[in-house]
Amino acid sequence: MVRTVHCVKLGKDLPGLEKQPFLGALGERLYNHVSSEAYDLWLPHMTTITNHFSLNPADPETRRMLRVEMSDFYFGSGDTARTTATSPRTPSSPDGCNQHQKHAPSWSRLDPVNRPA
């Protein structure tokens, strides 16, 4: 029998994941609240982020940051303005507000020198 969950990403009852995607609280939360259809949306999003910022998925820090982004992707971060990933090198406007960085994932605000390789 297929397990059904009310998917937080798609907002409807759909077949859930067959198993917990990975250990830990986030893996359990995904298993209980994300449909398999919504889970499939993560891979292209993760690929975009990885390519845009030239991240190395084998790096433990990159994996940690991707889990934070995954959590935001499915469950939100409380900041509804954060919707797209942009370069951390975007210059600020004259009033000091960098609109592009408001939309970037939290870890992308790192200094370009200190960002993950």
C-alpha cells in the first residue's frame, strides 16, 4: 500500500517517499511531510545552486549548506523574499541595501574569498 502525506511543498495529499532520504531530523521531516513528486523537484534546484556557486558536493561544508537550503526549499525560512539564488558578489545599492542578496540563500552571502570551493 502506498503511503500518503499532505505535501508541504505542493499543498495536497500525494504519495510519500518510500523511505527516509537520509538520517537525522531533516530526513525524518522530509519523509513525514514531503511527497515523492515534490522531492523530485529538489534535484534540479540543487544542481542550479551547485553550478551557480561552483560548489563541490563532496565537501562536508557544502553538504551542510545544501541541507539548509533544502530545508528552506521545502519548509521556508520565515523570509518570504528569499526565492532565488544570486551571486554573493553583487554590489550594494547606494542606500546600502543589496536587494539581490536578500533573495540569495543565506550561505551565499559569504565573502567570495571564504565561500566553499
